[in-house]
Amino acid sequence: MSYRKVTPVLPPIYGDACSSAWRHGFVMDRVFTSASLRDRYAMGIWMVFIHVLTYRGMNQNKLPGQSDTTPSFRTFLSTVFSYRVRSGMAAWILHRVTGLSLVLYLAIHIMGLRSLGNPLAFEAYITGYRNPLFKFAEVMLLGSVAFHAFNGLRIFAQDMYFRSERQKPLFYAVLALTIIVTIIGGLPIIFPYFITPLLP
Amino acid sequence: MSQHYENEGSAASRSKAFVWLMQRVTGVGLVLFLVLHFWVQHMPTGFLATAGEYSEILKTLSEASPEVVDAIADGKIKEALPGEHVITYSKVLERLRTPLWRIIDILLLLFALLHGMLGLMNVLGDYMKRVRLRKAVVFCCWAVTLFLAGQGIVVIMAVGMK
């Protein structure tokens, strides 16, 4: 008789509160083969549904203390939420988020500049970006670029010159520089829209 | 952990090291290029039109074609606010007529695309285990990169040659 490790049908939704049998799979000495075809299809659909909901990567039968490092979106989320956000983690998340949004903006920007073929289309395109809401977006864009640039330079400098315990003060320096540059560069952008009308 | 060291010295490992180096080179280049780009395109300098200049540009454009008059009436093209500096077609044309500016803009485009797409592939690779899926995504990213690079270079050269 062969012993098989079977993954339970129900997901361990209570995390660590469930028994170790749930997490490591049950050892069963008999495999049911008597379910009808309809029952097996129904079970299959539920299995798919449950596995999509509770996907933890490939390694379902991990041992205690073994970390689940299989790459997946769920692993990413659980990593993000399992850490207390300290400076290194915050730097990593912000670098990634700003980087992705800048790539998206770059593609939109390049496709938008096709309007340079026609002066009328270009002036209309620029007028769209001169909407007051887009002026805030422009300042946020500057902030994203500034953070990504300063943090990238920090990573580069840290690889080259600094010990890893210097990362915290360096990260605070990155934040300070980002805020300073965003304010100095952002003021001329929003001045004619939000500050000049307030002046007597 | 050991699996990270298994491929040491392999073609894949060397290509990753090359990507790492490229991200550093393009990143430092982009800092310089983007400071210039921001100064030219977003700060009140001579590369942008002042409110008065922009009003005259719109007047000239409306005399040339009635479509512009309609666009201004519809609010598709708006006059500049007092003190505002506006990016405008004629100023961009004037700048891009200089070959040096065309070279700078194309280099900026290529650096930004390379840095962005290598970063995007790096991020996407973190969430994909299946090798074939990852290869398909990398292929799509390179296709998009080539398309956007072609699009941008054509626009810059077309404007510059006018």
C-alpha cells in the first residue's frame, strides 16, 4: 500500500492558527476512487476556485520554518504586509512603484508626442496637459523622478562606498532631497495656476 | 538559496550582470539628461513661450487656418494665464532644428526606454516562475521597446527636418 500526501480541499484560511496537518498535507492510506464523474468535475471546479483564491506559489507542502519564496503576486503581497515597514523596505517599495509609473508615463508620453506632426494637434495636446489637475500630476511626476533618481544614486553609492548600516541616514537624506527638489521645481509649475490668482 | 549560485558564470548570469551594469550607466546618464529636460520643458526659460508670445502665436495660427479659430472657440486650445510659460510648436521646432538637440533628445529617449524596459522586465521576472511565460514577456517588452524607440526617433527627426 502506498502512502500519499494529499493537499486538503479546504484552504487554511486561519493562517498559523490551523493544525500542522492542514499546512503539511494529510497522509492518507486510501485514495477515494468511487466518486462519480459529475462529483469529480464539481470537486475539480471548487479546487480550481480555492487554489486561485489561496495561491501561495508552487510549494504547498512546505516544512515548518521553511519560507515560501515561490514568486507570485500573492507572495509579493504577503511579503509587503508581513514586514514592519522600515526605511529599507519603504525605499524598495517606493523605488518599484515610482519606476513602474514612470515606465507607464514614458510610453504615454512617446505616443502623445506623435501630435508633433501637426501644429494644431500639438497645441491641443499641450492644452490638455495644462489642465489644473494635470499641474498637480506634473509636480507628482517631478517628485517620482526625483525620488527614483536620488534613491538610485543611493543604491549605486552604497554598492560602491558605504557600509550597509549607513542605509538609514542615506535614505533620510534621499527623502529630504526629494522633498526639497519637488518644492523648488514644483513652485514655478503651480505658481500661475494656484498662487498668482490669490495675490492682490 | 543555493540555486542562486548554481548558474554562476553561465550565459544567463553574465547577461544579468550586463543588465545590472546597463541600469547603472543609463541611470546616471538619465539623471543628467532629465535635469536638462526638466530645465528646458518645465521651467520658465526662453525655451517656452510667455503668455504674450503664446497669444501672438495663436493669433498667427488662427490667421493661417480657420480650424484653429474653432479649436480656440471650443476650448481645445487655451490662452496662457498671466505669468505662465507654455510649451509650443514653434519653439520646439526652433530647438530641434539644431542637430545637437536632436542627438540629445534621441539619446534621452533611448536611455529612458532602455532603463525603463530593463527595469520593467526585472520587476515582472520577480513574479514569474514559468520560464516560457517569462521568455514571452521579455519578448513582448523588447517588441514594445523597439516600437516606441522607432516612434520617438521618427517624430524627433521629422520635426527637426521641417
